[in-house]
Amino acid sequence: MARYTVNDLAVAHVRELIAKRQYVLESDWADAQPAAVVQNAYLDRHSWDDYSGWHLALTEGAADETKARYGFVCGDFRRVHRSGLIACVFRAAQWRHKQVELAAHSLLQELDAAAGIT
């Protein structure tokens, strides 16, 4: 099983998006998560650092500047999705990636507070 570390760049990026209210509160993550073709198009126009900013985890041992390096995407390359954060919490918990789970949970709480969800 892959091992992950928390991507601090992405955590900061998501916090910035939340502060700017660049989020979607209701979406079906299965439909909203970026497909491979969308990811490739994004990479054609942006840097790997920009791409990294949308993924809450870095895969240990994976080469830099490869898609395999980045895990736990939580947005559509424009906005963070609440459903994306929930998916990250769930998947990280399911596969026992505790630090990623906690980072995603913290961001979910921040988004909910910013949106007035109690």
C-alpha cells in the first residue's frame, strides 16, 4: 500500500481558497473530481507546484513531477469542494493514513465554519 505525507502546500492553498470563498458546498464528488483529461489539460497550462496545490498528500517514493506523486485531490482546479474534502477524510481513514485524514478533517471544519454550517 502506498504511504503518504501531508502536502503542506496544498493545505495552505485550500485554506486560501476557503478564505476567498472559492468553494462548492454541494456537489457529487464522483462527477466533480477532475478526470485524467482535465488533469492533463491543467498541467498543460500550469506548473507542477500549481497541480500539487490541489492534492492533500504526497506519495512517498514517487518521483517528483509525476501524477503518481500527488494524492487526495479535493478540488476541480478552480474551487475546493466540500464533497472532495469529505472523500479525502473518508479514504484516508479507510486506508489508515491518519495525518492526511486529520489535515482533511481540519480543512473541512474550516470550510464549514466559513460557510456558516453548524
